[in-house]
Amino acid sequence: MTIDIPKPDISPNFTIDDIHKIREWHHEKQKGMTTAEIVEDIHKGASEFEALLAQPRNPAIKEKARQRVEEALTVSRTTDTVNILTSICS
């Protein structure tokens, strides 16, 4: 018996709260299912995910993701540098 529960709203930053929302959603969705129904639901979700992976990527999104990674690395490097200099000066 499949229950139609709306998907949770996920924040653009994908936080730990989003993971909790997704887990809660899966639990509620699969609560009354038999093992066979759960397996079928998982296979359906996997097929949808594979279809998404097969789609060509949007270059603008890819560039934005690259920039975010670069920014994160820059912040990380800056933080590491500050920590090193602080420990040397202490």
C-alpha cells in the first residue's frame, strides 16, 4: 500500500535538517508497505535518479558549482593559514 506523501522542502544549502526531513519522509512513505512494495519503491527511485544522471548537465550550474568549491577551498586555505600563523605567533 503506497501512501502519497508530499516531498519535503529542501534548502538550497542542504543542511543536516534536510537529511532528517528526507529520512522522516521515507519512513512515513514506507510505513505501511510490505517488503516487496519497499523494494519496488526503491527500484523506482533508483530508475528516476539514473535518468537524471543521464541528462546532459547545464554548463551554468556546473560553473556555479565549481565556483562554490573554489570559494570553499579559498576559505579553508585562509582559515588554515590564519591557524598556522596564530600557532607560530603564540
